[in-house]
Amino acid sequence: MTRQRVAAAFALVGLGLLSWGSYLGLWVAPPDRYMGDVQRIMYVHVPTAWLALVVFTLAFVYALLFLIRRTWRWDALHEATLEIGVLYTALLCIQGALWGKPTWGVYWAWDPRLTTVAVMLLSFAGILSLRHFLDDPLRRASWSATATILASANVPVVYYSVRWWNSLHQLQSTPKTVNSAMVEPLRINAFGLLALTIALIMIRSWIAEARRRRDLAPPLPEIEA
Amino acid sequence: MMALLHKEFLLAWRGRARVAASLTFAAATLLMFSFSAGADGRLLQRLAPGFLWLAILLASTLTLQASFDAETQDGALDGLILSASAASIFYAKALTNWLFLAALGFVLLPLIAALFDAQLGALDRLMSVLLLGTAGLAAPGTLYAALAGRSRAAGLMLPLLYFPLVIPALVSSVKASELAFFGDPMNQWGGWMSLLLAFCLIFWSLCGALSTAILEDG
């Protein structure tokens, strides 16, 4: 029962930090001078972006580890990080669109970072559905790992080609350029989401493991009526 | 490797009917694009380079898929993998697909010029963009065709994985073709070609290295 307890602890700490950070972000932090209250979405948007990148980096590492070590554990973790990464990039696009409409006047712009995130979302969602369409566990594990490596290698290339093609997104702010009352909820939310992500990865990889066991298990003998 | 190439060319030659069909398909997509854009001649002319690459991209999903048809039937690939390395099988197929797509592009050029009244400005530049751009499509496309052909919903799987991956190749091919069609006052053609070349180098080597995992597992 211990690993379940660890995951539950991470999830609780994560949810606690997220509610605290969001409280600070929504009520305590001052509104932005130019963007007003709209800017408060940054307290979830920026942590989501960071964690989405962390999770996809992990997916790349797990895919590589699976192809080298050939252990099912890496495949389960690969599946978990793929799914959570797709979820986070989808959330990221929705949050960005909600912020973009009042600030830029449009839901979507062909900015390099936006476009790269959209391409990542599409690539990794494609790999997730590839996993659904492959029945043999070995094929599923090794082919989706290959696709993850290709898609990850493509991310910087997409970024540079789109940046050259068009540009508009804000430059990154650093803690030095931002009021400390704004930095605090951002940091708390980032750590909260990190803890929650660890819990989600753990739980999702157990589900993947259990599903693979069920797939590989011999069929039960038929019971005669 | 030479024997494999010979086999691929023989297969391609025996499937001539397929060549005619994919050419017709590409021409049909060109017509559809023009109907969707409207009858504005100037607009169509400006969109011609993009249409050229979209036609090649869409037709490539069919030809790439077809290149593994002979292999997936009767488990022929299992026999092939015993006598040749996965990388050599992959490169033979990718090379054949590349030549085919480049040829398709060359044939589409006069059609584009006629349909959209586009001046084929710098023909040498257009030729090199076509060669390099189709190379960028062929390597990842061949690898994903190998994978999609043996999964359920094969026709759906290939574009789903292959389209997002070739976006950089598509962007730079379209840009370089535009500059070749309409002139290049800012001298940017070389830059887009280097990006395309980098894409080709990365994915021709990476896909070759990863082909073992696709062709030997399962």
C-alpha cells in the first residue's frame, strides 16, 4: 500500500499548493498595469507550459530508455507521460486562447511558440491514437517509442522554422522584471502542479501496467453452463 | 542494398497503373484547391507554390502507403528481414519513394504553370527545391508507412503521424518555391534551402537508425 500512499501524498500536496497559489493569484496579487485582471490567467498558464515541457521531455527519455533497456516499466511510464503531456498542451492552448482574445484581439496567432505547442499537441495526440490502434504490446511499445523520438527531435526544428516564418508572442518575463506579489503565486502553483503531475504519472503508469498484464494474460477457461 | 533497390524499382515498374492513378489524384486535388480559393486569378497565382506542395503531400500519403503493400501481404517482410538489415530495407524504400515523389513534382510543374498562370521563374531553383523537399517528405513518410501499414486503421494512421512531422519541410519548401516562382529580392532562398537540407539530414539519419525498431519488432 505504500506506493499508493506516496501518490496520494503528492496529489494532496499538489492540490493544496494549487489552491493556495490560486487564492494568492486571484485575490492577493495586484492586477497588471496594462492587462488588468486578464493577466491573472498567467498563474496557471505559465506553470502548465513549464510542466507540459517537463512531461514531454520525460516522455522522450522514457521512449529512449524503452528502446535501449526493453523493460515494460519504461513503456508504462512512456504511456503515462504521453497522455498527461497531451492533456497539458490541450489545456495550454485553451488557456492561451482565453488570454489572447482580450489581449491580442484574437484567439489564435501564428506565433512560433503557439504554433510549436499546437504541432506538439497534434504529434503526440497522433502517437496516443497509434497506441490505441496497435494490439500487440511489443509493437505498441516499440513503435510508439520510435514515433515519440521522431516527434521530439522535430520540436526544435518546428520552432525555428515557424519563428522564421512569422512572429508576435511576448518575450519571457523573468522574476527580476515582475513584482514579487506576482512571482509568489506563480512559484507556488508551479510546485503544486509539479507535485500533482508526479502523482498523475505514477497512477497512470500503474493503469498502463495493469492493462498490459490483462492483455498478455492467457484467456480464462470457459465455464460450462 | 543494390538487390533491394532493384526489387523496389521492379515493383514500382510493375505498378505503373498506380503511378498514373496518383498523378491523376494530384491533378484532381489541384483542381479542388482552385475551386476552394475562388476564381480570382491573381490570388490563385499567389497560392500556386502552396498548392503544388499540398498536392505532392496528399498524393504522397497514397504512394507511401502503397510502397509497403507488397511487404505486408503474406508476411513477406519477415522473410526479407532475415536476409537484409532493417536499415537497408528502409533506405531502399525511402530512395524509391523519394525518386517517385520528385518525379511527381516535376510532372506537376507544367500543370501548375498552366492552371494558375504561374511563371516558372527560376527553373533550376524550382528543381532543387523539389528534389530536396520531396527528400524531406520521403524519409519520415516511408518509416511511418512501414508502421501504419501493419496497424489497424492504416489509412488514418499515416497522415496523423506524418503530417505534423513534416511541417518544417513543408514550410521551407513552400517558402523556397515562392521565392523561385516570384523572385527573391531579399536573397532568402539559400536560408530556406539550408533549413530544408538540415531537416533532410536529421530525418534521413534518424529514421534509418530507428528503422530497426519498426521493422524487426513484432
